[in-house]
Amino acid sequence: MQFYSLAFVLFMVVALVAYYGIGRLFGKGQWVVLLAASLAFYAFCGWQNFVFVGVTSVSTWIGALAFAHFDGQSKEARSQAESRDEKKAIKRRFVRKKRLVLLAMLVLNFGILSYIKYADVLVRYVMPDTTWTAGILLPLGISFYTFQSISYVVDTYNGKYAPERNFAKYLLFISFFPQVIQGPINRFDALAEQLYATRSFDVRNARRALLQIGYGALKKYVIADIVVWVVDGIFDNVGPGIPGSAVVVGILLYAIYQYADFSGGIDMVLGFARLFGVQMADNFRQPYFSVSLADFWRRWHITLGAWMRDYVFYPFALLPAVQRWGKWLTRRCGKHIGRTLPACVANILVFFLVGLWHGAESHFILWGLYNGLVIAASDLLTPLWDKMNKALHVNVEGKAHHVFCIVRTFIIVNIGWYFDRIVDPNALSICFRNTVFNFHPELLMPALGRVVDSHLAMGLMLAAIGTVFVFIISVLKERGIDVAGAIVDWPAPARGLLYAVVVLMVASSFMFGMGSGFMYANF
Amino acid sequence: MTATARKTIHSILGIVVALAIVIVSVNAAAFALCPAGSKSEVVWTEYRNQESLDTIVLGTSLMARSLDPEVVDNHFATHSFNMSTPSQSVSESYVALREVLDNHDIKHVVYGIDFSALWPEYWGNVASVFMAEKWKGDAPWQRFEDMSYILTDYEWMLGATSINWAFPWVQQRVGPGEVADNVRMKLDGTPVTKAAEYVEDGWIYHGQGYGNYNAVFDYNADHHKSYRHLGMSPLKEENLNYLADICDLCNQRGVEFVAMVPPVPDFTLITMKDHYAEYTRQVKELVESHGGLYLDFNLAKPDVFESRESYFQDFEHMNYEGAAVLSDAFVELVKEYESTGDVSAHFMSYDERIAGIDHIAIADLTDKVTESGIELHASCATGTNVIPEYQFLVDSGSGYEVVQDYSTSDSCLYVPPANGEYKVRVNIRKQGSDVEFEKHTQHSVAYAAGSPHGKPHENRPHGEPGQSGNR
């Protein structure tokens, strides 16, 4: 179901009226409305989705209950044990059982995700001429709810919080409709209580939600859906000598498109959730103002980064073997290498998985490895950078250095976008080569002329206005200003004017774009 | 008054004010951008001036420019009105028909079949301008009845067009340089037909809802649009159901129903290929099973109607001359049908029609700049029995020179002597012909040694749907 449709508007109106109406009438049970709305949303998007979300929900819900059950049994058995050794043995026995359950959960759920996501690509790696397909369309939000449910399983395994005993409530956590299209990847301890709480309608919160939805719509429809025409025009048919200038412009537009599409969509879903009083995890924090690639990944797709940190990076880095290796390195190569190198390996592993999460195609893997390697190299060479800064008397606290770091990071990120956007390895090598050796700025306009006609040029002007608008908002937010918080307190006429401008821009964008789907939809 | 009550009133007032500003702004934008005297406005304004009608013509722009009511009236002494408008959806036609049947003693309904109007999600903004103009003269309950019919389209409800209903300029608007004149005409009371003639350069209103252009399509232009660019979709079941509703409504009211397929230029018909036969099968079967008469002028034999290039204003619409000839042909066929009850002998199959085309209908030329030079590839639309031959020419600044003379080879590699802008052209004619060319097309190519573009040049019309990202 498209967000920009009468059906979705009616769906939201009905859900909101029911949600706050039930809250007012009964003072409880609002979460049931959210669950019904989420299941209805799934049904609108295809009943087949129920099967997959059902298997994940049931298996992980049972798995978490099993952990609690084993913990209880273990505690009871240990209380009856007489010796310390016997207690340890009992604990080991139950830990083994829990591990087996955990392993089963991981294999089952990552197995389903991997089969659906990667089977076709992997089979084609092995047998390029085969016509075999897995024959399953990617179920709605499978990557997001799988990661979300795995985080729940691991957290309950570690005893971070008690498992949810009510299956319907747990199902709501997994299937909450605003998050299923493209995330964010929410955590149970941050989201669940909000979903189950009873609340009344808050005008100020609703205003803020509408602003967030409008801001997201502006990014998605006014910028992304128009700019994508140029990006596709440039990269869908890369020839042996496409001018490097066109490649660079294409990549810069892709950077805009990718951010506007993904963060715009996230803003919209955060706004929808906020209308129900639910604050989901933020996924973006002005990523193009990052001062390093590591910083970028703390600001871009934040919930995926945090998931990888908590469930891959730390578990890997804290493995006894890795710890021992670190100590060994410290003795042989010094403190910096001993501390940094294991983390570098963990980072490379994390970004390999991030690439794989995006797809099994080689360009995604390359993109992931590129990010991991750059971050690893940057960490390893930190002492060298420090020495250089000192030798050159660089004021690392100064504004100029800050801007330099932002520009440097922006360039590094955009090099990464080459791997992400240019799917064909041959085209990728052509684009890199021509960016360096065949830049030909004089051929930029003729090259763009093939892609941009006068109609699209008008659309790009609208997109440019939208981009300036987003840039100004981003600068203000980067300076710590709560822009939305300030706007909701504006006088009604001023707010009305702002709403009108956004509505007119978003509606007018459909003169040029076609309201394409979200980049991360059905991921 | 308590502080809470004051706060509530303040909040409600704030919402009302903000909402009012949004509504005023949207209406102001629509006022400024939606053309004064849109064709829909012309149709509804002129319709309301009609005292009595007995024949109504409905459909999209194809039909709006194909049937002259005056010709029909001259032969049958009827009172006809052409209510067809650009992008009129089948559901809109139904709603309009219901209105006309309620207010006039209608005997005949002629509905123009436009296959693209039966595709899913083709129209940019269904039910916007046409319905907005209708509602200007309707009571609120009538609007509600119309909406309740149109909103039953589930797919439409799920699409962006359902929201853009509120923003009519998304579908139809004036250019940035025309906004001031547009506003002036709306303010100074310029008659809608005059405003329409001003906004639509070259369009002339002839009366009874009918207007047309006199221009003839340039078959040798640098770029041309065709159904190839629009893409061909299977017909949407909901749209066929709406068409069935139209037939049923006519049956219920005892009205004769004629479904007429207006002709399109040969090259457009050729590009529709196998889709055309399938579309015909579905729609003809539906119309005839509901008791209607189906007349497809694309498949008419020359004794009834012979399509000529001079009859068309663009890649699918007829001009004034073409519509006059077609209207006569339509009248003659209906007369014969009324006397004999069967006119099927005057039509042929799609394959027979295409086989009968003995000329080059249009030329296409694409290029790809490679490290070897400029690769040119030509193609053309023509009859199945015609063997085309191609001549490639290049103009590097001193006029066109032949770089590959006439042959059946449709490709040519041109190696430019230097970097620069080159005009490339292809002439196409039938094999065995000695004319200089039947059709040609041309465009410019920027060439730089060692840095060619890989994307083939294509005749890409405005508004072609783009792709979303690579994910």
C-alpha cells in the first residue's frame, strides 16, 4: 500500500479514530487496535506475508519463553544442589540447552531470510545459465522484522529483559505496520512498552508528527523521485567511455537520491508512529555532515549499525580467541596495534555483513568491504594522522579542519556509492577509470542532455529547491536546534503557510515523478 | 472559562486557520495553473447550453478529435454533442452518461474506444479536471453519487492518483510563461471557448462540444512519440467492467450503443503488434455480448474508410480533415447497419490490415558512441510485406553527406574525423523504389574520441515513467 494514496489516508484515519476512541472509552486495550491495524496492513500488502511473519513471530516467541523456562529450571535445580561443582554443572547443562535453542532460532530465521534473499543470486553464481528461481517474492519487511526478532531472542538469551508472555503483544512488536516497509530496526526494550501503553491524543505531538511526515514526503517525492530519473539515465547504460564528469554528477545525485529516499521514507514512518504516540528509533542524523566514515555509519541507517555493533561486533571482539590474539599483538606490536587490529577485523566482518544484508551481488559485497577496509585503515593509521597534524600545526579543534573532515568524508562516502549504484563490474571499472582519466567536463552537458529534457529540467529545479530546504534544516539540526519543536510553536498562520508550501511542492512533484516505491521497501 | 477550555479552543482555532491557509493555497495554485477554458470546461459549459440532445459522443481525446457532431446531424437530423475530453476515464464517461441520460431524451450513444484508457494506471490523474468541471453545475448529493461510483476502483484508491485528485494541475496546467495570461482570462470573463483556443495553440472550436486542429503530423521529425514509448499493458478488468456498465446503462434506458475505435496513424497501429488483436478480441466480445455495435476504423476496409497520413495531427489523434472524412464514413456505416443489420464485411483482421500497408510509415534512428566511432542503427514501421532499405547520412557542418548508400543493412559505423557535434540522419524507402526517400529522421550526436557515451540515443518523449533505484 502506497503511503501517498487515499487508501492509506483512510486506513490511518480509521486506525487513529479507533485507537484514541478505544483509549477514551475503555482506558485500555489500545494496543489491540495497533495489532489489528498492523495485520490489516499486512493483508493489504498480500496475505502470503502472514506465513513468513507468522513463522518468525511464533518461533522467536517460543524461543524466548524457553530461555526463561530453562533459567527457572536451572535456578531451581541449583538451589537444590549441594556442592558448588554440582551447581556449576547444572548451570552448564542449562546454558547448553539455551545455546541449542538460540542456535535453532538463528538457523531457522536467518535460514529463511537467506534462502529468500540469496538463493537466486547464489544459484546463478554457480550455474549462470540456470532458469531456476526460489519463486518467492521478498515478504514485506522480512529483513527488518528478522533482525528485530533476533535482537529480541539474543537479549532474552542474555537475560537483558524478561520475555513477553502474551503472543499477541509480541506479534505487535514484530509487525507494527510503520516499521515493516523499511525499518527502522526497533529494539523490544525501547518499543514494546510504548506499543502497549494507554494514551490520549496530544495535539502538540500530532503537529510534530505531521511536520515529520511532510518533511519526509518532501524528501521522497520532491527530491528522490525526480532525481532518480537522471541517476538511472546516467547509470543504466554505461558505455566504455562515459565522461567522468557525468559519472561524478551521477554519483552526487545518487548520494542525494539515496539519502532523500531512505531518510524521507523513515521520516514518514516515524511520523505515522508518532501519530499513535509511539516514538520509534531514529535512523538518520545528518549523515553528510560526518567527520569520518565511522562517524558516517553512526549517523546513517543508525539502527542497522547499532544492531551490527551489539550482535556482531561486540560478540566477535569479545570472543576469548580474539581477546587472546589482542593480548598477543600488544606484546609483539604495541598497545595501539594490539587494541586496534582485532577491532579492525571485527569492523571488516561487520561491513561485509552489511554489504551482504543489502544483497548477495558482488557490488554490494565490494561496497561493504570498502567501508570496512577504509574504517580499519583509518583506525590503524590514527597515530600517523596525529603526527601529521602535529607536524603541520593543524588545529584539529578549528572550524576549517572540521569542514575539511566533512568534505573528506563526503568524498570517501561517494566513492563507496560507486560500488553501491553501479551494478555491473565492467561498468564499475569504466566509471572509476573515466572519473580519473577521462573526466571531459566539456562533455557533461551533452551527456546530461541525453537524459534531461525540458520537462525533467523543470522537475530538477523543484528538486533543487527541495534540496536547499533540506540542507538548511539539516544545518540547523546539526547545530542542535530542535527545528520541529520550534515550528510547532509558531502561530497558526505561519504554520499554515509552511504546510501549504510543503503540500504544493509535494503535489507538484507528481508532474515530474511517478511516486516510485521506496528503495528499501521489501528489503 | 477554564484554562483547559481556552487551550482547546485555541488549538481548534489553530487547526482551522492552518487548514484554511492550505485550502486557499491549493485553490489559488489550481486557479493560476489549471488552464482557463480547459477542454473539459468547454464541454461542460457548452453542454449546459444545449436544450435538447438525442445523440451523445463520449470518450478520450481520440474520440474528441474524431467525430464531428455536425456531420452526424446533417445526415440523421439528430441533435448530437461530442462530450469526449482528454484523458476521460471509462468511469468518468459512465458518470457523464448517467447525467446526460437523466436530463435528455437520448437515443444514441457513441463511445470512443481508446485501448490505452483501459490500461491500468495509465492516466496521470483520473477523475480530476473532467469531474471538477462537471461538479461546478451539480448539487452536492450528485457529487457524492459520482464519487461513490468512481471510488469503487480499489487499485486507484491504492495509487498516488487518488490523492492528486485534489491537485488538478498535476494533470493539466499551463506553462510557466502563460500563468499571467491564464489568470487574466479567468478574471476578465473571457468565454471558455476563446480561452481554450488561446491556451491550446492551433485548436479551433467548431461547436457541439467538438474542436480540432488543422495541422498535419510531421512524420520526418527528429523525435516522435508512439505507443512503444508508452508501453503496452493488459487491459484492466475494472475498466472493462466500467465499459460493461456503460453498455448496461444504455440497455436499461433503451438507448442504442455504438463502440467506435477511432483510427490511429499506421505507424502507431504497427507498434501495437499482437496487443491489438488481443485488445480487439476482449473489447469487441464485451460490447457485442452487451448488445452494442462495434466499429473499428483501424481495421476498416478501404471501401469504407482509407487511412491517410494527412488525416493525423500527432501520433494518435486525427485533425479536422481526418475527422470530417471519418465522420462521413461513420454515418454511412451506421446507415447500412440500420438497413441491413450487419456491416462485418467491411472490416478485416489486424494481420490483413498490416499486410496491406505498402509504404514506410515512420523512421527511427538510434546511435551509440563507442571507441570505434558512432554506431548508427535504423529501423522503421512498415507493412509485413515491405522490405525497407536504408541510407545513412552525416552532417559535420557543411551539409549532409552519404556515409552508407541505400542497402538493406540497417546499421552503419561512422568514424568521425574529429571531436565535435554531428548530425546523423537515415533515409528509408521500399526496396526497388527510386524516390530519394519515403521517410527520414535525424538528430545530433556529441562525439569525443576516447570518451564516447554508452547510452543509445532514443526518441524519448516527455513524461515517460522512470525507474526507481537499483534495489
